[in-house]
Amino acid sequence: MTCYTSPLEPAVQSQLQGREEFLWLNPSYDSSAAPQDPLFDIATVRRRLERSAPLLVRLFPELKSCNGLIRSPLIALDALAQRLQFSSEDGAWLMKCDHALPVAGSVKARGGFNEVLAFAEDLACQHKIVQDQSDLSALADPEARKLFSDFTVSVGSTGNLGLSIGLIAAALGFRSIVHMSADAKDWKKRRLRLHGIEVVEHAGDYAEAVAAGRAAAESNAKAYFVDDENSAQLFLGYAAAAMELFTQLKEANVIVDEKHPLFVYLPCGVGGAPGGITYGLKQLFGGHVHCFFAEPTESPCMLVQLSSGNTHPISVYDVGLKNRTEADGLAVAQASQLVARVVSKLVSGCYTVRDDSLFKLRYLLSEYEEIEIEPSAAAGILGPFMLLRTKAGQEYLKTWGIEGNMRNATHVVWSTGGALVPPEEQQRFHAIGRALWDRS
Ligand SMILES: *Cc1c(COP(=O)(O)O)cnc(C)c1O
């Protein structure tokens, strides 16, 4: 007997409880909503990341070949699409390869780097080490390092955000602390410690690690806490990816307009990365881009938050789920309230993916495209299936009058992490995926 009334619709509640893979369409989606919050100034962030390029080459010699620009390739996924029985009638498949972002190896790179660089620049400006808006390479000078060594930069994370924040903070000379949840993978902790980053392990989930980090930083005037649940600078750094995709689509002669819809499938944890990217894409493409968030069946925190009506915080525990998933990058029980508010009219819908599907899709991507990612990052691959092969997806296409344009459509599957995963871990993922695939 349940003693509480769920704020979710019974049909949604029952699909969640059954751990079904399903697409939830956002009734608040407004195709004409234009995100123009003056709080979120993406142009300033893009300029900061560009001004940081010479600095990043000094800090990370491996960035020489890309001139210090944190960018990822956009590639075709023809072989995988074909293997999954999609044809040219269904549109073209592309993958935005953020798993290959340099240094941090995940979608967290732009957000994390932007926030730490903004903090470092502020400090350096106050101490007259750099001028406002100048090239930031002086942040690697001994004078700046000495200044930074007095400050601590900390963060709570299931892993990848810790790697992004920790690596850039340590490279700049900050003391760096990463608070990690129980689901954080051992290799991520080892990698952090190898770079002189302090790892504090917590027995609880992601939200508890964030809360512990926040509390520890509050008692220290020289501590800066990167707050994954509330940070505008992280969100903005993620949003900078939109312009990158815009330019890449243009260079590839991909048209996006009324008759050529663009669909983007984004793995979602707390919501910052997919939310920021969606915000940026909506500014550039308006109603011609359709963004869907992908979440594990055990941790669909944004689906739960938005489908509850989005008036009060609600977690996946509140609807009887456990937040237990192999997709450590997505193992978040409670969505960011900031992001849920900002994307409430911008995101077209959310869908759920089972862990075994993540492993199978990761395996197929490796077999057919020779791309190695982490399980979390495979969540986007189920997107075209959800849109084109489910009743809810068909309904979406009808509602927005685009069902006749699908042969002109572009599907962008956002791959969010994997480059730093050790080879033996990748082999383990591969074996699990192959066994599951062979059995199905
Ligand atoms: C963090 C992460 C995401 C999602 O980002 P959020 O800001 O937590 O929503 C997706 N994939 C991977 C691999 C990640 O590490």
C-alpha cells in the first residue's frame, strides 16, 4: 500500500516503477521560447575560453596541436545507424564526440574549465597580474601560481566533474579537493590523486558529496566551491558547445531550418551539461532544434522533476527508484533546480535507458565505429529509436508537423565521456556489452 500521492501522472509513475525504457514528452515545451536571460552571457564565456587558449597550451603541452582550444570532433555514424536498422529515410546520424575532449576526456571540460578560469582571472585581476579582457597566459607565471597556492578549489562529483575541475585547478597551482560519492569509480580517484588532487570519499550519493563539499568550503574564506547543483559558470561553459556545433554543421553543409529539423540527444545527470547545451542551441536554432535528455531507468531525475510539474524539488527516491546504475556520470537522484527552471520550456522530452542497453550500445559503437566511450556516454544513442520507433516519438513528430521531413533530419548523438577510461576498464565494458548483445 502506498501512503503518499505521487505528483506524477499514473502512466508515468508506472513506467518508472517498471524500469521501462520510455520517452516522456514535455507538455511545457514551447518551440518559440527564446532563451535570453541576461544572467547567462554565453559570448563572454566563449571569449574567455578563447583568451585562455595560450594559457592552456602552457599548462597542458598536449594541447599544442589544437592551439589550446577545447573542442571535439563531429563525425558521421552511418555504420551504427545501419546496424540498428535505420535508413536514409530516417535522417542522418552524427556524433558530437565530447568523450574525446582534451585533458578532461568528458563533456565536463568546457564547464569546469570555464568556472575555474573565471575564478583565477578574477583573483589575478584583483592583484593586477592580468588586465581585464587580456590574453590569460600570465596566469601560468610564478607570481600568479604563488597567489593561487593560497586558495583551495573544491567540488563534489561522481567522477568526471572532479577530473575536469581538479586537473585545471591543480595545473594552475590551486590546492584542489574533490568530494566523491560512493558510486565514483576507483580509477577516477587514482587518476586524481596521481595529479596531486585530494580525494575525500563519502559513503552517500552524489548529492551528499556535493553537500559535504559545500559545507567544508563555507568554513574557509580562501576556499572556492564549484557548485554543480547551482552554478551559472558551469552552465555557461557547457552552453559554449552550442556555437561549436553550429560552426561544425555549417562546415559540413548540414542545413537546419523549417524543413530540415535537428534532433540532439543528451545524457543527463544533474542537468548542467545537457541544460547548458540545450540553452545555447535554442539561442542559435530556435524551434528548428529539438533537444531530448537521456537518463538511466534508476536515476531519471530530470524526467521526475519536470513531469511532477516542476514546482517543488522531487527526487527519484520519492518515486520509489534506487539511483543505482553503472552509468556513474548520470547517477544523480535530484535534478538541479536552477537547470530545471531554465530548461522547463526548452527541452522537448526525456527518455530512460536501462544499464544493459547502455552496455550493448557502447559495444556496438565500438564494433561498428571503433569508438570507445564510457557507459553513461552511450545514453544518447537510443535517442533516434525513441523518436522514430515509439508511439510517443511519432506523436511528437506529428504535433510539430515534422513527420514528413525526417529524411532531411539530422540526429546528433552527444557522446559525453570516455577518453580517460583505462584500457582494462574499457575491455571489461566491452566484454559485458558483447555478452549482453549475444544473448539478445
Ligand atoms: C556529467 C556527465 C553527464 C551529464 O552532465 P550533468 O551536468 O551531470 O547533467 C553526462 N555524461 C557524462 C559521461 C558525464 O560525466
